[in-house]
Amino acid sequence: MLRSVKGLKDILPQQVSQWQHIETVARTMASQYGFSEIRIPIFEFTELFSRSIGGTTDIVEKEMYTFPDRDGSSLTLRPEGTAGVVRAVLEHKLLDSPTTRKLFYLGPMFRHERPQAGRYRQFHQFGVEAIGTDDPLIDVEVIVLLWQFFLTLGLKDLILHINSIGTPEDRETYIQKLKDFLSPLISTLCGNCQRRYSTNPLRILDCKVPICQKSTKEAPHLIDDLSDTSRIHFQSVLDGLGALEVPYIINHRLVRGLDYYSRTTFEITSPHLGAQSTIGAGGRYDGLFQALQGPSTPAIGFAVGLERVTLLLSEKITCKQPPLFFVAGFGSNGKPQAFKLLYKLRHAGIRADTDYKGNTLKSLLRSADKLGAEYSIILGDDEVNSGNIILRNMQTKVQEIVKLEGITQRIQTGF
Ligand code: HAM
């Protein structure tokens, strides 16, 4: 039997209500905070991601699904949404606006990671991007939206981690300090971090391998090397969170795995998720527009891993649907009449269904139960002859004879 590709998941009908609920909360809250939806393509030119996410990051080095187009150009399934949004904003000149551009998106992303609980090769993100200002209050707004999104969904015991990784200039001094600190410890680091020492030393700070965590325990803190401007910005973000009573912890290891970040970085984790505990993360990316040949434009955003959110939603969410009317037609006249009635009901906006597998009343009523119908409309040859139908309440099993003519209006008016 053919199976789905490793790391990819089907979302089955019984799970879809939960997904729709999460997506509705995301759309409603993003809109309440003034964000408009944008829909960007699933794949882009590879160069977009290598230039924005960074050539020495795990994503670009080993996790992208990259393939040649028929004309030989290199394409990549999007591993995240920020790069595509920035590309779209530049391409469609959406920066020509007096106000901050606030955009959100929902959709699948692709990374060739080692699959495990909460980590997949196709996963879904809800992301927002606020483009065009570096006022620290927009950092607060974006972080509070993320926090409130999770609270609205009823998630508990969340921890907001926050840090500032400064500007590239701030980091220059710090990276040298960090390398000096790490140089006598190189042999104690994992193989990956030994390589990162020369390619991307900051990432050593958030390596999850215990020996690396131990070796970097006493490492200098990046926030001690922030310029005055970056320090004041960071303090203002913390003050804003404090004013709105959003609890946070400063996490000096929070450097993020994408190279476009500058200044504010943040993640929200849950203790109920095991190793893949980050449910949402983001930060400021003030240099990304310029890196993609746009004008200098400060921006900040986040993305939420929706599969991880579903793992945390304990109760089954079922969306309230209008009542279902099952049309049970049988007999040589009843069946074709019932078929016509089914479409009449549907076209009048009534939720109606039938089942072609059963031909006897008994089997049809069994199907009605299976489908969760609230009512059955029974229409056999006798009913056709008398111009009636039998309306059966599937829960109480009470039946009533009703005129076929005008049945649609009766149902619409709550009979
Ligand atoms: P990210 O930290 O790479 O950031 O991903 C954001 C979230 O997506 C993670 O916290 C996690 O919940 C989820 N996620 C990532 N990889 C996987 C995976 N393989 N399986 C399941 N869930 C996953 C970004 O993507 C940035 N674009 C966020 C951002 C927006 N920064 C600024 N604006």
C-alpha cells in the first residue's frame, strides 16, 4: 500500500474542526490587531531563502526542499513565511503607505528535519509581520498578540522568553568576546558546534546538546554589549510588556536559527510538549529589506507552529453545525422524488444528505444515525401517493406526517 511521505501528516475529517477553530481564532485576532491577510506562493526562487535566512543556517544548509524548474532555475518549497512576505511587499510596492504594513498569513511550510513528535517535514504556520517602524511599542504589540492568541485558545503554563541580539554592529564586539571565551573549550563542544565556531558562533548558545549547554553556561551575555540605542529599545519593550502585565523571562541564549534577526527576539514555550517545546517565535528583522535590495525598513513578526498548538489542545473542539436532514427515499417512485427533494433542500440552504448504499428504510435510517442526522425525511411510494412525507426526529424517534408541498419553507421557519 502506498503511504504518505515520512514527516507528512493527513489532517482527517474528525480533526478538521479543531484546525478550523485555531484558524478562526488566528484570523479574528489578527484582524482585531489591525493585520490584513496575505497569501503568498508555496515555492519561490531558492535565492530568496538563501539570501534572507542565511547560507550557514541549518534551514538553508540541510533542510530545504530544493528542485530545478524545467528551465533549470532553482526553486524551493518555502521553509517559512517571512522571506516570501518581504519579497511580495517589495514586488508590489506595499511600502508606499503612510501607516505600518501589518500582514498575516496561514499555510504550510516545508523543512527536511528529523521527524518526531511536534516536528514534521510539512507543517503549518500562522505568522504576522509588522513592517515599517522600529517603535518598541510595535514589538510589544506583536508579542502581546502572540501571547493573547495562545491564551484565547486556552493554553496553559506558557513561558515567554525574550532577548535582544542587538544590531550587526553590536554583535561584532560580542562575537569576538564569545569566541575568546569558547576557544579553550572547543574540544568540549559537539561536532556541529565545533563547526559553528567559525561559521555561526552565536548559534552555539542555543545548542540543545547538554555538553554544549554546560560549556556555554558562563558565556558572556550579548545584552551587556548592546549599544545605547539597542539597550534603550530593549528596555522599552520590557517596560511595555510590564505595563500590559505580560510575564516574561530574559533568556540570554535566545539567538534564533535564522540570520535575519536583529535586536528583539522572543519565543513562547510550553512545558507539556517534550523536546519540541517552542510553539511560537519571532523577532525584529531590520536589515532584511535591504538584504533583498529594498529600502532600509525596520520590521518585526512571529510565526506559530499550528501542529504543536493542536497537540496542546486537550478537548476535542467541534464546530456547531446547523441540523442535518437525512432524506430516506425508497421504492420506484419514492427514490426519484426523494432525490429531487434533497436538491430542493440543499438549494434552499438546508444541510441535507442521503446515502446511496442503502435501499431499504431500515438501512437508510441506520445511515442517518451514522451521519449524525437530527431528522430523517422518509419518502416511500405510499408517501408519494398521498403527497406527504414522514418527518422523524432521530433522537426521540418521534415521527410526524407532514405535507410534501411546502416542506422546505417549514424547515426554514423552524417547523
Ligand atoms: P521559526 O522559529 O523557524 O521562525 O518557526 C516558528 C515556529 O514554527 C516554531 O516555533 C515552531 O512552533 C514551528 N515549526 C518550525 N519548524 C517546525 C517543524 N519542522 N515542525 C513543526 N513545527 C515547526 C520562523 O519561521 C520565522 N519566519 C518567524 C518570524 C516571522 N520571524 C519574524 N517574522
